Amino acid sequence: METLEFANFKEAFRSLIIEDEEYVLVRHTLDLGEETGFHYHPEADEWLVINHGNFVAKLGNEEREFNLKRRVTAVHFPGGQKHSLVALSRFSYFVLRDRKDATVYCEEEAVF
């Protein structure tokens, strides 16, 4: 699972966004114990951009726990790859996709 660290959100978005390209930016909040469920975006790469929170990110068979405190981190979910989040605390984050694309939810978590 590719991750990058930045000094602040401005630096993160400047680094992740290519000028004159279209992007989708959405802000989400997950409550303690809430999960996004395994899903994927057939064509869009997705970056989770966050600076505070305790959560587990899953990408395929890989699982990684994050406990962030004021450190801007971007987690990359490549297009077509199944991923999910599990909140270990309440947290808000940005989702940046490199294009508009469908969100396809998976019926079974273990299917990769």
C-alpha cells in the first residue's frame, strides 16, 4: 500500500493533482466502528488524504493500521483494486479520485 506524507493539505493536493486534469474531491466522516465496505472504482485511482485519525486501511489482502495526529498522509488505492476502511476512532478525510467513476461494492470481503 503506497503512502506519502506531506507538511500540510495544500502541499498534498499540489503534489497529487496534475494541472488541467479533472478530479473528484469528496470529504467523508466515519464514526468509531464504521466501515466503508470493500469496493473498487473500475477506472479511477483514489487517494485518501487525512491528517488525524485512527483507522485500518485494507487494499486487496494487505491491511495497515494508521494512527495519525496532525501529519498529512495520502494513501493510494489504484483503480480496479478492492479496498476498504475501518474506523478505530471518529475521523474525517478527503477522497481524491483522478476521474469520475463508479463505486462498485463487493458482496464478499475475501474475494480479491
